[in-house]
Amino acid sequence: MKNNAEIAQAERKSALRTIFRVVPYLWPRDRYDVRVRVVLALVLLVLAKVIINFAPFLYREAVNALTDTGYTPFLLGAIGMTVAYGSARILSRGFEQLRDVVFAVVAQRAFRNLALETFQHIHKLSLRYHISRKTGALSRVIERGIKGLEFLLRFLLFSVGPLVLELLIIAGIMLFWFDYLYLAVILVMIAAYVWFTFKVTEWRVKIRKFMNDQDTDANQKAIDSLLNYETVKYFSAEEREANRYDGAIRLYEKAALKTAYSLAFLNFGQSVIITIGLIIVMVMAALGVQNGYLTVGDFVMVNAYMIQITMPLNFLGTVYREIRQGLVDMGEMFDLLEQPAEIIDREDATELKVTGGHIAMTNITFGYDDKRPIIQDVSLEIYPGEKVAIVGPSGSGKSTIGRLLFRFYDAQKGSITIDGQDIRNITQKSLHSSIGVVPQDTVLFNDTIYYNIAYGLDNASKAAVEKAADDAQIHDFIMSLPDGYETTVGERGLKLSGGEKQRVGIARTLLKNPPILLLDEATSALDTETEHDIQDALANASEGRTVLTIAHRLSTIADADRIIVLEKGRIVEIGTHEALLSKKGRYFSLWTMQLSEEKPAA
């Protein structure tokens, strides 16, 4: 188990890694205009700070002109100095706002690029990763990571940087204009303030992290419950879900209260330290005025500089906490970006050229866990234009073969080729473009029917979409709806029945027009009548294509050219429907069992 020192070192390394990862977004090699904006923003920042720290001198001259009738200011009189003081503050503020305007383009570009890179990377990650990862937690990581970048840019560049610059300028003025004792008091005050702020904030960060964990947990429970709305209703579990959610929120509430109490303690402690430092410096200045070696203007100028120091220092705790939290949140997102993609294209990968649709699987062995193989030494061929079905009991590896063909996973042993091309040597995009999949449960986007069908082919024409719908035997149904193709289907397509969703899915695949078709138990979740109707649509979809059907209901694949029977990840029988029945082997027993299940009770 790591001790506190090791944990702190790991956090520092993670923070440095995060900062180094952010730099290319702010200083891109290929964007000269972006780098010019960064430099200009920094120049404006320096100008703003130089002007605002020169302003107290003008204030000093105005006060001296008012309090000492024999005093001659180096410029205009008290009124002129006052106007100049106000003008300096306006000019400084103007440069600050101009800096924000100039840098906004850089910041927004960084946000967009990082968000896009993360989004694209998530889609590159394997199915294995997405199955094991909670969607709600994943979305929270991305959301907080992007916000973390915003905080980092805003606070690190425009709070900590300006604060350090301002403190250095004021420290120089105090040393050369007044006395080293003033500088010593200010430095001690700042050191005590920073030490106290960082110590308390470190404690608060741990509380905040726990609070974020509870927020993520509560969010995940809420999303899970809402996605499973029907299941909750089936088991009258509304109160159970509410209690489960409330349990997570209760822990979040406790952490939030600790955060509020610790913030009050931090603010009070900071105020005490600043006030003590202010009192000491002002007493020293008052004694200087009283003893005649400082003017009233000097006293006022010291006060102005102390206020100028304390204002940014007041935000130091918040700035430090937000930077720490931003680094943690961005660290989680960069961890996600560094998550390796399990399936990647080789550097010399070529485009798949489907000339006939001949599929060959040779000695395939695969398991989701190396200790538990699902497919064992499977070899089979599917010839161009052939319709081949794979059947077998649950857990025999039927769907796994489809996933290997689509290359959601790579087999541990053996090879899969399409028209003689090993799928590991071709680009995933060209492979996926050549295979159309109709899954058991077609999931639709929460958009219109038109959008969901048109998703099959980018920039598809309206005529092509409607033809695909007609071939899938759903066009007439769509036209009977009040909004027609503009009807929204709801979350995951829940506003449509199972058969309607499947037809939309088939239409989407028909629009894609792939040479190879994979039907992964496409009708097993439907009733017999709907299944019969869908079969006609699938028959249309299968014409002129190489078809691999993974079937649960054997009646749907009786007309297949060949049927592969899997048992515990191995091929035990191959043949036509009639040939396999005549053998009275494993297929015959599965067929007989299904017939007895479907036979109506007397």
C-alpha cells in the first residue's frame, strides 16, 4: 500500500503530465496564428499589470498635492493626478478585457479539439472496454475533463500568472521606494497566507474528491434507473430506486456540507492573516509619516498596494483548489485518452476489396478471458452468394463468430479472410463498410425515422431512403404516421414496436448496400407473426449477398444453403436442413426440442 509521500509524488507526476499534455493545444505547431494570439495575450497581460501597479504613484501625487500646499506634483495638479489615476485603472481594465478577447479563440479551439479527440478516441476503443465501462461515469469524466481545461486556462494563465507578476512588481517597489522591512513583512504575510491556504485546500481537495465520487455514483444510479424505466415499473421498484438514489445523494450531501464548513474556515483564516499583515505595514507607514520621512501620499500609496495584493490573494484558495481539481479531472480524461485501443489498423493496412464475398475462418480460437475459450479451433468457409446459418445452444459461441468477423475482437489463434484478404491486414473502416449487420435488438438514435434509416449511408438521397424503407416493408407504415418520416422514435427507439424497430434497422442496412450481410439473431426477440413478416424483408435484404445468419429459432433458417451447428465452441455438424434432420444428431435434437416448445397445449 502506498504511503502519503508516494501518493503525493504520484499526484505531482500526474499534474505535470497533464500540464505537458495541455501545452500542444495552446501552442500548436501547425497554427502560427494561434501562437501569435497566445503571445499577444501575454503582452496585454503584462501591460495591464504594469499600468495598474503604476496607478498608486498617481494616487500618491494627488494626495500629496491636496495635503501639502507647498508640494508640486511632477505633472498636473491634484485633479489631473486623480484623472490620470482613474484613466490608468480604465486602461488596465481595458487591456485585461482585450487579453480575454484575444485569448478566447485559443481557449475555445483547445476545448473543441480536446473534446473531439476524446470523442473520437472513445469510438476507437474496443467493444470489451465499452461493455465493462459505465456510460454515466464515462460521460461525467469527459464533462469534468473539458471543464477542467477551462479552469486550468482561466486560473493558471489569468490568475496565478498575473498574481505572481503583480507580487514581483510590488515587491520591487516596496524594496526600492520604501524599506526592506516593508518587503519583509509582505513576504512573511504572503508566505503564511500561501502555506495556510495550500494546507487547508489540500484537506478540502480530498473532501471535494469524495464529493465528486458520490456525485458520479448518484448520476450513474439515476441514468441506470432511467434507462431501465420499464424494468423498474415491472417490479414496482420505484421506492427501492428512490432509496438507492437517495443513499448516494445523502453521502454527497455530507461531503458538500464538509466542503462548505471547511470553506468558511479557510476564508476566515485568510482574512486574519491578511489583516494582520495590513495592520503591521500601515502602522509602519503611519510612523514614517509621523516622523516626517514619509508623506501622506506615501501612506495612501502603501495602503493602495496592500489592497492590490490582498484582492488577488483572496482568490488564491479558490484558484488553487480549482487548478488542483482541474488537474485531477483532466488527468482522468487523459487517462481515458491513453487507454489503448485493443483493435487498431496496421501501418500498412490496405482497403478491403470485396470481389465475391468469400469468407474463410481457419482454426479460430478465441475467449473473452484467456482462461475461458469460447471458440475452439473453428474452421469454416462461406462461398460468394451463399446463405449460411450458425445455430447452437446459448453460450456455444454463435454471436462471438459474428463479432470476430466484424473485428470487434481479434482471435487469439487462427485467421479470418474475405476474398483472400486477412481482416487484420485491412482497414477497419473498409471492413465495416463491407458488412451489414442486423442485430437482435436494433438500437435507434433519439431522432426521426428518416435520420435513423439515412444513417446507413452518408448523404443518401430521399429517394434512396424511401426505397430502402419500401424494400424493408416499412414505408407504408411510416406514411401512415401523422409526421411520416419526421416521426421521432424516442430514446433507443422505444416509441416503436420491436418489429417496427427491426424493419427500420433492416432498411438502414439495405441503404448501406453491403456485399456481406450478418444477421445476428435478427428475429429471435419477436413474436411468430412479426417474425414471419420480417423474414420477407430479410429475404429481400439477402438477395445477391453473402449472408451469415446467427439463429436461435431454427425455423427461420431451414432454407439456408448450409447450417453450422456449434456445441461448446466447436463445430459438431454441417449440412442442409434436411440432411441434418436425417442424421438425427445434435441439430435434430435442437429442432425437436423447439417444435415441442412451439406446439400449442391441447
